[in-house]
Amino acid sequence: MSFIRRLGVTAVAMAALAGPAMAEDITIGIRSEPSSMDPYFHNLGPNNAMIGHVFARLVDFDSNQQLFPSIAESYKAIDDTTWEFKLRQGVKFHDGTDLTVDDVIYSFERADGYTGGNSSFRIYTKGKTLTKIDDHTLHISTEKPYPLMPNDLTTVMIMSSEAKGTGAPDTNKGIEASDFNDGTATMGSGPYKFVEWKKGDRIVLEKYEDYVGPLSQPWDKVTFRFIPSEPARVAALLAGDVDMIDNVPTSDIATLQKNKDVSLSDGVSNRVIYLHLDQWRDNSPFVTDKDGNPLDKNPLKDARVRKAISMMINRPAIVERVMEGVALPAGQLLPDGFFGRSPNLKPEKYDVAGAKKLLAEAGYPDGFGLTIHGPNDRYINDAKIAEAIGQLLSAAGIPTKVVTMPKNVYFSRASKGADGKPEFSFVLVGWGSGTGEASSPLKSLLATHDPDKGWGASNRGRHTDPKVDALIGEALATVDDAKRGQLLAEATDIAIGENQGIIPLHYQVNTWATRAGLTYNSRTDERTLAYDLKPAN
Amino acid sequence: MTVFIIRRLMQAALVVLIMSFLVFSGVFLVGDPTEILVADDADQAERAAVIESLGLDKPFHIQYLRFLTKAAEGDLGESFVFNEPALQLILDRLPATMELAIAALLISIVFGIPLGVIAGLKPDAVYSKFIMTGSILGFSLPTFWVGIMLILLFSVQLGWLPSTGRGDEIHYVFGFPTSLLTLDGWSHVLLPAVNLALFKLSAVTRLARAGTREVVHQDYVKFARAKGLTDQRVIFVHVLKNILIPVVTVLGLEFGGLVAFSVVTETIFAWPGIGKLLIDSIGLLDRPVIVAYLMIIVLLFVFLNLMVDICYSLLDPRVRLQDIKA
């Protein structure tokens, strides 16, 4: 209704003005509110998406997480350990000051030294030395060859070094997170200016007229409204209160498809949903015999058993029934089109007879008892997926109990129970690759758990294989793209194909819905960005 | 009466202290918020740094003592999620919730009392039966379902009212921000307020009906009628005044409930109040905000109880405020 009204008003106004472009305002209903407008406070999806409108990055990801230069005009590795970045001429911050290499260095210092906050960007800044060559030329060097330099630079946003005074000597440069939330220090060079943030309600952005860079600016004023409730978000779109929503619930997709006033765009994400199995304890707490008594050894340590479990899972059925068709069966860490994928790994075929044979070979012809633990409010339909797996395994001869819990309880127990070790034996988890290639999930999920090295931080099954570690290490030091891709694929082949270190289930598909007449360029990194929303020709 | 009030306030302080301990230890036991706060690809060193910066590496008693020392200075800690003072976050959001609760309260009074009186005066009439059936529905339908139905009907189908959110324009009245001075503000608040009021509306209707049924048979009403007073005067002066005491008591206490339990309504209608903040904070185990929220709610309840007692004594001169001696 109101959309038609709005169209009418636009038509009249267009006729009256006849010439100058009309002010185009857009309202987007999003599920998650960012926790701060400070670009370095919290490395979190909703934050990185929202703040990225205001603060540009040196290098950025397009909708398929392919790299393109943003503030940097071009970049290249000039030798094994040094990368050269040429900054675009004429880039200005929202207060009109020029963006130079000094601002980039300032931003990196603040990001690297950030104290407080809920996960800094230090993992991307550490070990990098920035050297100013001239106002628009920057050299970044590392001790060892570092191929992921451009990928890392898609994370750190560039802020003005003069945003709020000259900055105190402390690590946060004397700027509090709250200075960004009220706009005092929210001085970036991105396509949109920060206007206001009404906590719990909305964030308003406005087109920056003097923007220089590759991002488009299809709207004059953008309002992001936070609508966490799924049905309310859909209703807000149907009522015409918002022009687009993200995270369309899978159960509503079929009805929305039939609605002529709504257009949907979906795309596979970089997030794989997978199962991790306890591969390190000799007596795993949630693996029992069929009567629930403890076993004297842990069958999950046997790769054949893990493969058998993988073969008992009917992935197409889960995608069809549980995910209502909105997901893709997975055989490895990243879907098609991503860097470092293995060409050999396909989703495991559903084959109960073969699985039983493998179990018998491993010495468990009668199966054993298992408990699967999963969250119920973290991933799309997570609790239902856990239930489906419980039923599939039970039907195939491994009686499986299903326990799901809210994410705030689940994750701390799954990562470190009472004794600091993962508490469960068989967990359902998801992983989105922030760097858009395979090294990040390999390093976190399948490399040996090693706090000193910072590897295996999310390796909740404690998969370990020196061959895999060596391949990841080699890949991370190989600048040549083709060779690195091969090494990562090889590591994936061993870790998943041979070892069954994790059991991939499916890749999440994210869905956005817009009113008719608009189209959203769906993104693999799950971000909802105003500049990727365009009028449909 | 002064002694009564002072004693009440001291009890309140004790309740707040006990409650803070219970909530603090409860959230402490649930788990470690850093697991959901940190980025997926953060390494172990980064995770440890976050735990340390939030003070979560200390044993429970140290964390609690630190909290108490700071609380004594009026600082309830900084939100883990937003890195802003928890109290400030809540006070920023409180006006929106108050606005919603007051609108809901008005709806329950303005509609509940007349409906109840009508149903009480003519209990056998068809419309009275209709009212009472309606009140049963109001009691028993789940809030989230009614909320979604309201949105579907009035926003999606009819397009009369906005589906979610609060009015844009905020005006300040005696320093309190409110969106209710504009038509747009009212159009936003109407649906959530009706949704929130539904339960109270039913309660008030039933109370008013029961009160009316009782009062119309009292001697003073019969006498008033015998004197030849008009129906209006009998109802508005003699009946209404006497059914107000239980209604005021319940409404006073229920107002606290409206504020404290607006969680569901605020979540469905994306209303930027403290209920939504609480739900988000529980989801992320943002302990400072949860503790501060509950402390404020306890204080609110204590204050409302006190107000109800005082109103009660004003409405019914037979009531004297005094403590029950232990």
C-alpha cells in the first residue's frame, strides 16, 4: 500500500522537478544490531557490515569475496616480504580532510594496540610493519613471506587521524567506543556518512557527496532498523515499512516467492555447518554402549567410524526437508568458487549399508550409543538439523540422543567445559570464512590445537595430523597463488577426505527479500550493505 | 508513616543486595560470554586477552567484590557488549518502555473499567457474556501470537498502522523524552500498547465486574436508589468510587509487571525499550546489564508497592499505614 503511495508521490515530484535527481531514501530491516560504531572494538559480522558504510578499507571484498582495491588504487608484492599499496588520489574523510598514508598507519596502530573490546583486529595486524614512502605510497612488510596480505587488509577500516583531537598516547588514542556511537569520532572516507544511532531502534546514514572510490552510492539516505523477531521482520517488509530485510526465515520463503510485491535474492554463504567428533580422549563422556554404559575405548578415534557416521547422514534430505531447499550439501570447508578448495571432495553419499560395513570393519558391528550437542539459536534451523541427525544415526544403528541448548550456554561448554577442555563428544557447529579462502578454517578447525601458535582455536574435536599442519604452514608462507591453492586443497583432502577430521553437512544459503522494483546482490559474507541494494533496472 | 517508609526502603536495599548476588552468580555459572562475543577466527591469545579485559579471569568472589565496591560508588559496571556504562544503557532505553507501559495502562483503565461495570450491572445480558468471553481470550491467548496477528491485520492487510518501531520525533516533557506528542508517535505505540495491555485489560474488566456485582447489592446503593438519584449518579459516584480500591491495588502492582515483562511485546514490535535490551543481554550473557536491569526493576517494584499503599490509604480512609511488627 504505502509503496504504491510512495511511487505516486515520487512520480508527481519527478514531474514537478523535471531534471535534478530525486532524493532516494531507503529503509532496511536487519536482524542484528552492531555492538559499536568503533571500527576496531569488535570484529563481528554486523559491525563490519555497518561500519564499512562509513569507513572504507584499503582492499575490499565484492559480493563473492573476491578482492578489489578500495582506498588503495593498486597493490602488489614487490618482494617476498614486502607489499606496496598505492592510495587513490583525492580520497577525503567526511570532514573534508585528505586521506593519506599517515591515516592508514594511525588506523593500524589503533587497531593493533586496542585494549578492551570484544575481539580486536590484532590477528590481522600483528607481524606487519608499515612504512610511509610518500603520502600515497605505503609499504607493508612481514618477517616471513605472507600471501594473505590483501585478504587481511579487507578487515582493518581506515579512520581519520584527526577525528578527535590529536589522540592521546594510550593505545586507543584517547578515543572511546562511545565517541564513535554518538558521531564525534565517526569520521571515515566511505560512501556514507554517519548521522545517528538510536540504540535498539535504528542507525541512519547519509550519502557522502565527495566520496572517491569504487563503491556505488545508490541511495541518499539509508535507515537501518533493527528487527530481531523473524515474523515481525517479514511483516515489516509486507507492510511497506522497510524496503528490504535480511535473514528471511526459511519457513517464509515459499510464501514470499508467490508474492508479486516482493522479490527474493539468495546466495550461498561462506558458512559451512559441520560436525566435530572427539578424536583425542580415550574415554569420551558422551560415547557409550547401546545401553548407556561407558565404553573402554573411544570409537570416534577411528577414522573409519567417523566416515561411517558421515555416510549415515542423508544430506539431500536434510537440505530438502529441514532447510526447505535453502542450503547446499557440503563435502568440505567452502562452497564452489572459493580459493583453496579441493577439486576431489564431494558431499558424502548416503549409504547406510556401506556405513554398517565400515563399522563392522572397525570392530563395532552392533554400533554404539552417542549424544549430539548443538545450539538452538545460532545457525539457521540448528536444533532441527541436530534432531534430524539424531534420527538418521539412530535408524542406521547408532542410537543417538539429541541435546540442544541456547548459544550462550552451548559455546562455552563446547569449547571449554569445567576442566578447560571441550565438554562434548559430538557437536554441531558452523564456520564462516572471514578471509574468503580455505586457510582460515583449516587453521582454526583442523590444525593441531596449539595455544602458543594460535592454531586450532576452534578445533573442538582436537583433530591432529602433522601432515596437515605442515601443509597449512607451507601454504601460509607461499606467495604464489596457484601453488598455495594446491597446498590448501591437499591439506583439505587429507584432513577431511582421509581423516574425516570434521563431517561437513551443508553450506548455509542466505536470503534477502526486497520490495518489488529493487534487487539485492546476495553476498557470501552474509553482510547486508545498502550499496549492494539497487533499483531493478 | 515516615517510619513505615524508611523501614520499607531498608528492606528494599536488602532485597537488592540479595538479588544482585543471585543474578551475579547465576550468570557466572551459565558460562563465559567471550565464547559468543569473540570473532570466529580469533586465536587463543586473543580470546585470553578479551577474558582478561572483561575481568573474567578472576575467581568469582573477587569479581563479585569488585562489582559491589564499584556499585557502592554508583557504578554498575560497563556492558560487555557495548563497552558503555550498563546503567546509562538502561536509563537511555527506560523512557521508551515507560511510554509503552503507560499507554498500555491507559488502555486497560479506559476500556477495562467501563466494560467491567457494564458487565457487572447487567450480568445476564448478551453483551455482558460477550465481554466476559472476550476477557477469557485476553487472559489465555499468548502475547507473541496476538502481537503477530495484530501486525498482520492492521499493518500488512489493512495498512493502517506501522508494523514495528517507535515514532521518529522525540519531544522532551519535563526532561523526559517521549514520542507521544505526535500523531506518528501514537500510531507507532498503538499496536504494541494494545498487545501489552490485553492481559491487564482482561484483569481490570474482571475486577471491575466482580466489584460492581458486589457493590450494587450494598445498602448504600439501594438507599441511593431509594432516594431517587439518577442511574448516572448512582453508578458514577457510588458504585465506581467503591470498586476502585481493588482496581488501583492491582493496577499499581501490575504496572511494575508491564515494565518488567514488556520483553515479548518489545521484541515482536522492535520497540527500543529495556525489555529488548534485556533479551539481547541475556542472549550474549552481558552480565553488567542483566544485573543492573534487575536491580532497577526490584527498586521499581518496591517503589510501586509503596505508592499503592499510600494511594490505598488515601482512597479508603479506614486504612492506616503501619508495619506488621515481627
